[in-house]
Amino acid sequence: MTRTLTIDGKAVTARDGETVLECALRNEMSIPHLCTHPNLPPFGACRMCLVEIDGMRGYPASCSTPVAEGMRVQTNTDAVRRLRRKTLELILLEHPSACLVCDKRELCERYRPKAEKAGCTTGCHTCNNKEVCEIRVLSEQLNLAALPVAPSYREMPIERSDPFIDRDLNLCILCGRCIRICEAHHDEATIAFVGRGSKTRIGQAFGRSLVDAGCRFCGSCIDVCPTGSLSDRYAKWRGKPDAVVETTCVFCEAACALSVSSTRGRISGAKALRGGVPICVLGRFALPEFVNGVTRLTVPSVRVGEVLREMPWEEALERTSRKLKQFTGNTFALVCDTTSTLEDRHLFERFVQEVMGSAHYIEIEPDRRGVSRAGLPDGVKAALMTGAFVESAELDRLDFLIVQDCYPTAISEQADVVLPAAVFAEVDGTVVDGDGHFRPLRQAGKPPGQARAEWRIVTELAGAMGAKGFDLESATDITRELGTAEAKLLPERGAAPAAAAKPGNRRTHFRGHRIDERVRGVRYLPVDNGAVPVTAAGG
Ligand code: FES
């Protein structure tokens, strides 16, 4: 049922169940607010959204007042402006606020060098806040250009003892958003208000660490924090993002929709696209660190004598194709797993059948931990592998091994050719989720060095071998050739994926690589029915 009311003299129609604030914002009318958030139920704690409503006593909080038929709301009277300013001044008594009232703040915004300013919190250049500082927006809305009393700095050490999240309680304004999103997203919240009176702060019961308190490391608390009190330890040092791409996580079959940011072409952060339900620690925190690892394969190399020698792509492919021509028919096998895109796998299969004339296209479905293992068929003497899928002992019977991968492994060290592959959000393509739906993978950052998309490597290898019909220019060309249905992101899902509900459910491997060898923080998290985690994390 719709209702009609007036806000600042303008007649507006409210939707069923809307609050005054929601109705005003939907009608493009501004009411300052702070503790409320679109992904959270109203809380009414900060009192920034006070309004006057005819017939109601006092100054109700618009974020928690439901609309009613015929309601007359005033959002900008002298009295509410004065109250809001006083309230913000009180909030700022314990919040470093130099940058909120500094007359150079415009410059600071323009030249900010990082995604989130990082470090300690007493000055305008060292605040830990995100791209948009909600406190600053509010102080501008309320024309707050000076503070009546100097703020007191709490002098609390920055908490860095848990993986992935830094917590700077000197910036916290106790709005409670982090606690409320933790309660909304998980059966049992990890964090709560602890202490009393002026000693109240955000923390875990009994002083436990986030890991010991069962944190799922979904990062939702960071996403809703308005002050930068909570920050993503890795992402904040990657530089201010200059592009954001909507894509799909390929760490597991849940295929969560992600918003992946990049800075000067390198992936610098990832988070849930919408935030209605949490994503798992791998999508939220591990992805950027995994793709930016310093040991990524970046240059093709071919074994010359006893050593793998780096060389340009053209030369590497030419040498590879010359050798590969000796292994046509069933002496050749290609082994990949389903973390490669549909387009990559289509090209792999075509390469095996049309170029090599072999029946040995081996595609592995990773197990629930992400482990992909296969054996090589009898008679195979040459193989191309896109990960560490085969026991090292099996490789002894091969005369020629090509590894196309993102990181070096014991297998790539034995290979005759190593080709650097782009992965995750470095490529375009289509992945298939656990329910069989097509999800798009969109390139959000440049691959490192000379690494290339897997389909491109195979088309160029086919070209070097003189094969016809592999002159495809983009992943889209292959999607068209495949004729699959349109891939769509999954921005909202009914429930959190298993690994987001419980970090112990997450995958531990990607293409034969242990994720915790590439992403340090992951090794401190429990794995159900598996390894016991390390008990303490360093900063
Ligand atoms: Fe309404 Fe905080 S936004 S009380």
C-alpha cells in the first residue's frame, strides 16, 4: 500500500514499509545520516538524521520512523540543523578531525596516494579512511568548519594481530554498523560492544582474537565502516583504485559476483558486488594477493640443455611447436581443470583433437578442497598441463612436458617448456557455477609481465604448428563459436555460500597450488577435517 506525505513541502509517495529517510533519499531529497546503511535494519544511534514531524514530540530519527499517510516532515529547520551540528561536534570529540575542518582538504582529496590512507591517525595525510569519508561528507553538509574544543586522541594501538583486517579504534565512532552487519550476515556475531561508558569499544568477548572468536573474514564490517576504523590490510597499500570491474570469483563453484578494483592496471582489491550476503575470505581478501604474488610466472621459458631459459613468446612457441610435432596421436595429452574458462577449455579440446589428433583431453573437476588430480593414460609421451595436477613420479615417463601455469611448481621445474598464464580477473570468459549457470569472468587487471590468457596461448601454439581455424581474436569470438547462453553475474543470492558461512569449508587449492602458500593470512584460518591452523598471525 502506498502512502502520500509531504517532505519539506513537497508531496511524495512512500512505498510500503519505508522509513522517512528511505522515502526522502528515493525521492532525491537529502537528510544527513550516519549509522544507518542500506544493508542494515535501522538502528537510530547517531541522531544525525533528526527531523521535525507535525504532531510528533521532539525530533524523531528519520532512519527509524516509518512513514504514515498525511505525515508532514521538515528536514532542514534551524532547530534540526543546530541539533545535528552539536551531535556531530560531540562525535568528533574523540575522532581525529584535522582533515574535516582543514581549508586544504580539497587538495588532500585530489592527491591522495592510496586506496585508503594508511598508518596512524592524527593527521590529515595519515587518516586510514576509504575513498569516501562519510564523516567528512557530513561535516561539509553541516558546514562544520571549526570545532569548539580540541578532540582528544585515544592513543590506542592499531590492532594488527589478525589476518587481513587492521583495526584502529582511535577512528571508531561506535556507530555499530560493523556489529550489526556481523549479526545480519552470520548466525553468531564475532564482534560486539565491549567495556562500558567511555571505555566502550568494538571487540571480541574475553579479548579473543578474531580467528579464535570464529570470524568468517567476509570483510562486510570493513565495507560498512564509515570512518576507516576497519581496513583491508593488503588493499590499502595497493594505491588508490582507478578502475572497478564487476566479475565472478573462480576460487570455488559458488561463483560469487565481485567488484574488483585495480590501480594502474594491477588488481588492488575485491569485495562482494552487492553485499546483501557475505562472500568468503578467498573472494574478499585472497584474490588480490594471489594474483599479485611476486613469484608469478611472467616470461616464457624453454629448456635448453639442462636449464630453462627465458625467451620471447614467438621463439618459445616456435621451439615448442617443432618438438610437439613429434608427438601427434595418442602419445599426447592435455590436462586442465574446470577453473579454466569455458572458452579456454573449448580451445584446449579443439587443440587436442584437431591439431594433435589425440583423444586424450583430460578435464578434471576439482574436489571440495579445490584439489585436482589425474593420471596420464598409457602410451602418453608428451603433455600440456595447466596446473600441478599429476604426481611428479608420473612425469618420468614423459619425453616432453609443457606447463602453462600461473606459479612455478615442482612440476614446472621438470618441464621442457613453461608458459606464463593469466588467471582469475586478469581474463575475460565464462565460468560455470555449481548449479550449471554461466557466469561472466571479466578482465579487471593486467596479467603480470608477459603472461597471457590461456586460450590465446593455445591459439598461438596451434598457429605455430600450422593449424587452420584458430585465428580467434578474443574470448568473445570463442563464446560465439561455443554458442552458450548469455552469462550473467549473480549479485544477490538467497544464502551465503558454504565457505562464507564457515571459513573451514573454503577451498585450500587452486590448480594444484596451495592457496596459503601464496596468501599468508589464509594459513591462520581453520580447515575443517584438515590441518590445524597456526595459532597467531603477525602484522
Ligand atoms: Fe538515523 Fe543514525 S542515521 S540515527
